[in-house]
Amino acid sequence: MTNTLTPVAPTAGLIASLGVRPWIDHTADGRNFAPALITHRPGRRDSDTPEVIEARMMGVADALGAVPGDRPLPDVGQRVRVHRGVVLVRLDGTPHALSVRAPRWGQIITGLGLVLLAVGLDPLSPGACGAEIDEYIERAGASGRIRFAGARVALGARRSRGAEPPLTARRATAAHR
């Protein structure tokens, strides 16, 4: 892959096609944190080349304020909201929100107040789970093919100040590890 790709701004169709895998993890000292891995499914058309998929995912990373893992983790503000068991993630530059139907995860992140957003630049099968996801994350981290951002969870059902109203473009079933 080349680093000269132009990121593509996320469209409603792209947002709807993304895979989101949220889970709860813990640090070495036992503190909980809540990551969500966001990936593109493998290409289904000839036009879904690795370069095109990478450009789309770079656009998603840019819209979330995510950076490579070798840079300090940015605080991208209140970008996550939980409403009636649906987790909504606001992306810059689009009125559409990434949504994940994950009621239990939503309760937990509301208590934690923070989410680690991880955007993989390579495709991952929607059926991937467990060891396959762990391998994907390790491989992406080692090769610089993943971007990260720390997002705060807004409390209440009203939208974040300055945020565009979310038009839910995705209802994903959470695939927990």
C-alpha cells in the first residue's frame, strides 16, 4: 500500500457497510477500558481494491480524528452517545452516524465515560471473532495499519454541542470477543 492515497470522506453507504466489534478489556493494572474495532468488509466488487478500501478507511480515521499508534492518543471529544441501547459514533464531515446495537456495552461505556476507537485500514470478514480478531489487531499494529482515537461518551439523549444530528446509517449487531 502507498501512503499517497487520498482519504475518501465517509458516505452513508460506507458507514452502513462498516463492521464494528466492541468489547471490554483491561489494562495490566486491572483498569477497564472499552475499545471498538471498526473495519471494512472484504471487497465484493472488482472496484473494491485494497487501495480503494484503504482510502475509505483513511477517510473514516480522519473523520474520527484517529492517528497512527506511534503518536499520542488524541482526545477527540464527545463523539459517542448511547440512546436506548444503540451506541452512536459521530464522524466529522457527514450528518450520518455509525451506530452499533450493543445495549450491555452501551451501559458499560456510559459508566466508563471513554471509548478507544480503533480503525483498521485492511478488510476483515464480518464473521471474524476471537483469535482471528486478535491476530488482525496484532498484525495491523505491527505494520502501522490501524488508527486510534480516544472518544468521550456524552451523557443523555440530546446531541453533543456542535454536533450534527445523527442520521443513523448503521444498525450493527455487536460481535463480542
